[in-house]
Amino acid sequence: MADLDHFIQRAEHLMQRLELLLSGAPVAPDWEAHAWRWRKRNGVGSLQPVAHPHAIRLADLQGVEAQKTALERNTRQFMCNLPANNALLTGARGTGKSSLIKALLAECAGDGLRLIEVDKHDLIDLPDIAELLVARPERFIVFCDDLSFEAGELGYKALKVALDGSIAGAADNMLIYATSNRRHLMPENMAENLETQYVGGEIRPGETTEEKIALSERFGLWLSFYPFDQDEYLAIVQHWLRSFGITRLTPKIRRAALQWAMGHGSRSGRVARQFACDWAGQRGL
């Protein structure tokens, strides 16, 4: 009977959420989840729970020890209600920027850390998201992946205001972590160099450049990720092969891993894991 009552309660809760969704009214978040995506339907935004967040361990991220230590420390400060910074992770593709943020969720979810993924087009809704979170006891990371803007996009201004430019203070239990391949989040044009002024030997960037730098500077913590050299790449390959039960990096595997990297045009952690998956899968067959 207890199981039946629990099932009926869950069914009623689901029906209430469905009715709200169909009516276009805001849907109350499912706070039992650990991760959400911000999605809009009929112009109304809501937090949609992620049933199975990407599970990756901090120990699986190789070759980025300094970046991992810095971001984990900043997150621990945030978890302890100590001063902490919004963070911008930039650099080479496939080096673990997004995976690092997801790994922090797996590491700290038991201590109350939560993750909300927001697409750049929905950044204008950051004040609404903050309003939902302000009374919650959990600590929330708003995660913006692969962030970049073109000139005139609304999300650019919205993010700049949300970081520290609004008359309303940011929620104490919310930080913004963003990843990007661009240091200044916007394309840089050769013509902008013509705006640079030289005054008394001092270089003063033009207004366009200053505007682009202004957003990046609002992130208190900048972490740069660089392409891996051959030895770092092979070390990551070996790490992932061990996770699949292959303990030795033989000359044959080493040669195949390097050819795989050449074929993909990159020696990154992502490429290393893809090779290890392929190699272990073939051996399994």
C-alpha cells in the first residue's frame, strides 16, 4: 500500500506539472534533481531536470592540473559561503573545459552543488533564473557552454549586466561558469586595430576593443587551456585505456594513437578518449 500511495502522489505531481506546462504558466522546478536545462515554451522559461547528468570524475581529467585545482578551490569557497568568482574557461577545443565543470557537479553534488545549463540565446532570462534560486539552500552554478557572441546579440548585454552591472545584486547562491574558444567572447577584426591610439608612448585600445574586453573582465577567474604536446596526449590515451582494462601502451598502440591524432588534426583529451574507446571496442569484438 505504501508503494501504491507513493506512486499515486508522484502521478498527481506529474499531472499538475503537465497542466501548468500546457497552460503556459511557469512550472515549479523539480528541486530533487541535481542538474537542469533552462528551456522556453510559448515564451515561458522553466528549469527542466536532467535525469542522467554526464558522469565524469575529476581524476579523469589529465594534463590540466593547475586549471582543475584553481576551479575546484573557487567552487569549494562558493560551497562554504566564502567569497568566490564567476569563471571563464577559454582555450583549445577538447582540452576539458566543459568536462571540468561537469566533473565538479559529480564531485560536489552530495554537498549541495547544483548545475543549470543555459544557452546563450536565453541569457536574457538570467534575472528570472536568479529569482527562482534566491531562496533555495543549494548552491547553483549557471553553466554557459561554448560561449561566443556576434555584434549586437542581446545575450551579450544581458550577461554583462548579470555579472555585476545590475541595480539588483546577484543571488548569493549563484555563480556563472562559462567556456569559450575565444578569450574575449566576440570576433576580433583587423579594422579594430586602427582605433588604437598612441598617447605619450602609451597604447590605448579603441572603444570597440574596450567593449569586447569589458565582458571578459567581469569574470573574476580566467583559466586558459592549451593544446597538449605528444607526451601529454599519450599519457591521456594511457589513462583511458586503463579505464577499459588495457594496462600497457605498447608500441603498436602508441603508433595507432598518434595516427589517430593526425587524422583528427588535434592532440586533445577528447581525441585521446575517442581513440581509447575505438581501440578498446575493437579488442572487445
